[in-house]
Amino acid sequence: MEEEIMQKAADPLIVEGVVETGAQRGRELGFPTANLSLAGDAVRGDGVWAGLVRLLDEPDSWPRVAAVSVGRRPTFYDRRGPRLLEAHLLDFRGDLYGRPIRVELCQRLRPMRAFGSVEALVRQLGDDIADARGWAAAAGLEALQRDRVHVDR
Ligand SMILES: Cc1cc2nc3c(=O)[nH]c(=O)nc-3n(C[C@H](O)[C@H](O)[C@H](O)COP(=O)(O)O)c2cc1C
């Protein structure tokens, strides 16, 4: 869905797209993600980020704080693996599949790494989420992290 991914010229670290289904591994690992495929190298910034996700079909809703991975997931794939953006929304329950979102990559947390085991990756994901919370708190965005009821439509 190349044409649906648009990199904003003014800010190359904003990515918009329609959420695709992943391998569902994220759910099994306890960290569900909203996935956007990235066409080629159109979006720079491989690594793990703290960011904000806006649900474009709910223009009045607050953005959500997220821990976002950009890259080829070297734990599971080699260099030819698909380049993907995966956003784990903090304190969010709900299915975003098929919905348009905008992801803002705000603070780079670390590079992508190949982990020796799934357990090691899961431990790091816990740290990434804590770091994303820390970034939001430092940026004065705690109010966005309050658990709120998600209304399915
Ligand atoms: C915050 C965050 C950080 C991640 N960091 C890495 C990483 O360093 N290396 C890696 O191989 N995959 C990383 N991933 C991707 C996970 O491997 C991926 O989310 C998981 O395998 C689920 O994939 P699926 O959505 O295709 O099921 C990260 C994902 C998130 C949400």
C-alpha cells in the first residue's frame, strides 16, 4: 500500500498509513502493535522511538503515547526482511486494523538489535515502554497516558 504511506516533506519523522495485520507475534509476546509497512527506505530513522499516535478517523481524540519500532526486526529476519513501523500504544485496548493513523517519532531511544532469544527481546520491550513513559512525563504529556475506556465503533 505504497501510496497510502506518506512521508511529510516538512517533517520526515511523521508517518501516516492504514494499519496492516502483522504476524500476530506481538500479541503473543504481550505487546500488540499497529503495523505500517514502509516502502523501501522512504522513511529514515531505523531504531526504537518514543512517539505519539493519532487515530485519524477519530479527529477529536487525544493522541496516544507509543513505543515505536522502525526497521527489519533482525531478531526474526535477515537483511532482506520487510521494513516495517510497529507502534505499541501504551494503555490502549482495541483493534486498529484497517484504520488510518499518524505516527510521530519524537525521541529516539535506541538502535534496532538482533536479540538472542525472545525472552531477551520481551525484557527489552518492557524497558522501551518504561522509557517511552519517561519521555512522555518529561515532555509534560502524562495526561495522555491515563487509562481510558476505548469505545469500539
Ligand atoms: C518498542 C519496540 C521495540 C522493538 N525492538 C526490536 C528490536 O530491537 N529488534 C527486533 O528484532 N524487533 C524489535 N521489535 C519488533 C518485534 O520483534 C515485533 O513487534 C514482534 O516480533 C511482533 O511482530 P508482529 O507484529 O509481526 O507479530 C520491537 C517492537 C517494539 C514495539
